[in-house]
Amino acid sequence: MYGIKLNEITSSSKPNNGSFLQTPFWCEFKARHGWSYKRFEVEYTLPAAAHNDEGDLKDCNHNKAAGDLKKSFELAVLNRNFAKGMFSIAYIPFMPELPFECTPASVIDEALNNDENQMAVIGQELITPETQTIEFAALLNELAKALKTKLPKNTIAIRFDPYVGFETPEERDAFNYGMKMVAFADKLKIRKNKVDIQPPDSTLVDLTGTEEEILGKMHQKWRYNIRLSERKGVVIHKYLGNNVNLSEKIDKFYELTKETNARDGNSSHARSYYLDLIKSSAEEIAAGKDVPQISLYIAEHEGEEIASIMTLFSKDEAIYLYGASSNNKRNLMPNHLLQWTAMKDAKAYGSKVYDMYGMPPEGKDENHPMHGLYMFKANFGGKNIHYTGSWDVPVKPIYRMYIAAEKIRAFWFKKIVKKLKGR
């Protein structure tokens, strides 16, 4: 359908934008911590009957050779070995995107809510993610086929986390259901994985307005908590990878991380992981490379360091990567002030949104065990987004055994361990 061609790239000039998970910086960092990776230039063709002169979707049920539209994108594929190298999983984070640009939501809303404008829109082809399930399922399937010969021979599956988001969980679920139906009907080897790698649900705070406008979108109590933290004397310190006392501050961050894990029943990376991440960012920036900026923020009160977060800033997005806090002085609301300080810095850096990076979509329910986490992140005034989650293309029969083990592991940590911790 698409005639996908792959050209392996040995060096990339991909700029510091788009999803950080696809940047050369992140790939090289992960390669120092148990992963390997390859980069490809992906070229494919949209059939002429499927697009107009601007590249927008018209009718994807026909395939005419004349006037085909060539498209391309750069793709990072990470690979992780398991069982001492007996098998591996190829992982593609936050790619690919939908092949066709969707009709702006404002146009669709206008057509649905204004009777006078319905006739003006009715003759147009309205493009949504749901109208592209056939094309997108085929894209994933064909891309996986093209990648199979380029990956290690012990690869048992290719896992995608598509960069396709929705405003509501219901829209996301409808899209995923459509994908499953297409896969079944067309006998495609793609399946929705029940265990997602990247957080499929998050909230994005718009940083393009003024600071007053950003604050104005927050819940009133969150603005109060930020001012309270400042009045009570909480001070936020920012550290980059070239700070002379960085090792000491990473020690404190890691100490707070262990305290948080003991409280919440979570797990974390090794200390060396966090240290390498922030140092490598500073070193590459000092060398003149266009890479994301990694920062460590620590909240201090009367000489006691009580909370900390680590962030990533790029030209498109700022990410709240990791966070930790003490059991002491939580009434001073240091986490609210930490996030607000990072948002202001991200805005000054030029990031367009601040991604809280993970939240339970059902956490709005007061009876949900993660209701508190949901409210903490949602009340910063962001717009919720819901990604498709992970999709797999099995390559070898052992994949079934791996998936069974993955489900058991997820059940153990998300259900049993958290219940034992009182979550």
C-alpha cells in the first residue's frame, strides 16, 4: 500500500524538537543503560487518490499511481535484550504519527454546533484519527515488515507507542477498537498490548500565554498553595549537569526517591542513571550540540531539602520526568512550588507545553486509589491527552510466553505490591 523504504542513518542531525524519546540524545543515553538503537529515514508513498494538492486525505480506498505524494520521517528504534540475550524486543517510542493531517477540531465543532455552517462543511472530507484506522493499521504492519530484516535476529516483537493522541479516553478507546477490527478483518499481525510502556494518559500545560494567564488556568487552591509555599520560606534551587556540587545533590535526590518508593510502592532507576542523564545533557550543550536541557530542582526549607524533581526542556515540550519528596513538611506544599518554578523556566527556555507525564484517566473518581495524584497534576490547568498505548507486531512464537510473563509482572507490581503498601 505504501511502498515503505528504509535507509539506516549512522549519524543524525535531528534537531531538539518533537518527542524527546525520538531524539538522538535520548537514544544515545539509553544505549549507555542496557539498550541499543538504530535510526532510519523512512520513505513512503500516499496514493494520489488519497490526497489533494496539500497532502490532505480525500479517499483512501483507491490507489492510482499518477501523482503519488512522497513522505518521509526519521525514526529511532530501540532494542533491549532479555534472558542474557536469548531474545529481544524492538521498541519505537512515540512514532509513527498518523499519515494524514486531521481536520482542525474547531472546524468539526463548528459544523456540529452551528446549523448554518453545516452545509458549508458537509461537502468536505472530515479527517479524524477514527477515519484513518485502515490506513494507520496498514502503516504499522508494513513498517514492521520493513524493519524485520534490519533488526537483531533474536527480536521476538516490534513494539510501537504511536504518537496519536485524543482529548478523551472514549475517543482513544474507539480508535483502538477500530484498529483491532481492521487487524482482524485484514489479518494483520498487530495487536494491542495490555501493558503500556509510556504513560498513555497525561496533561499538558500550555506555556504560550503569560505567567498570569498560566496561573489563571490553575485551580484556585493550587495558586494558593504556590503562594503559601513561598510565604512559609520554601526556596527552590536549580542545578544543571555542570554544577560543582552536582554529585551531592544527586545523592539527595536519590535519597528522596528511595523515601518516596517506600511510601508509594514504586521502583526507580539507579543513582548512576540520573547522574549520567543530567551530566551528559550539560556536556553536550557545552560542546555546542542541540540537545534537551536536563535540570534538577530541589525544594529547601530552613536548610532541609524536602522535595525534588528532574525535568527535560526541548523546543517543543518540557517534561516532568521524575519526582521525589520527603515525608517531612509536606504541609508546606513544596511540590506545587517546584512545578510552578519549572514551568516558568520552561517557558523562558521556549518550550510550548509542560507535560506532567502520566496520570490515571480514571483518577477523577474520588474512590480511585490514585485520585490524589490525578488531582495534583490535573489542577495545574493543563489539557488532558490520551495516547493509544502500546501496539505489538509479533515476530517469533516465543512472544506469547513473553507477553504472559509481562502481564504477571505488571499485575504483581501494580496490584499486589501497591496493596501491600496501602495504595
